[in-house]
Amino acid sequence: MKGFRSFILRGNVVDLAVGIVIGAAFTAVVNGFVSAFLTPFVGLATGATGDMSRKTFTLGATEFPYGAFINAAISFLLLASALYFLVVLPINKLHERLAPHHDVQAPERDCPACLSLVPAQARRCASCTVSLPAVPAQAGATTQRAG
């Protein structure tokens, strides 16, 4: 039981559980908004009256509820855009502000055997494992990786 308790109380598991519960509640809110407001507007815009989610067409003996699909597609687009603009974008901006990402490129040189780029201070190539000659501390002929 001790191992199970430590697993459950681990930060990632609790965060995931909270996220799933909030996501389910948010999905219910978005679905309610879509069915109460947006679906009737789509129905009015397309010339249909009333609830668009009840619209169907029949092919042979089979009935296709295309209105339910339109309702689900609108719900998905609203949910995805709300999550992106209200959660992902602010978190990314906060993350950039608190921990800016700086790429520091170490000097590199070409491997004489396979011509792949290796760190200037490396003694062996990671690609072909050939032994590399030692480089003086003030190597003037180093290559920088672009990008």
C-alpha cells in the first residue's frame, strides 16, 4: 500500500486527474453552449429552423444524423480554441518569461573520416567512432552549426 500511495500522490498523477475532471466539466459547458446557442444560429443561417442537431437525411433505409456531427464539430472547434487561447498561449508566454530559452552552440569541427559535425573538444566521433586528433585550446578552424 505504501508504494501505491506514493504513486497516487505523485504530482503528475494528481495533476492528470484534476485535468481530466476539469476537462470533462469544461466539455459539458461547451457542449451546452453549442447546443443552446450556436446550433440554432447555424440552423438559421442554413435555412433550417430550430435545432440543427436533430437534422438527418435518409439514404435507403438508413438514417444519417448529420446535425449531430455538425454539433460535435462545432463543440470540438470551440473547445480546442478555448483551450489554446485560454490555457496553452498564456502558459507558453509565462514559461518564456520565467525561463527564456537560449541556445548555446558549442564550437564544432568536421570528422576527418565521415565528415559529420562533432564537438571541437571531442576525442572520438559519435557517428563513426574514429579517434579524433587533439585540438589545441585556441582552435581557429572550428565550424558553427547553422540554425
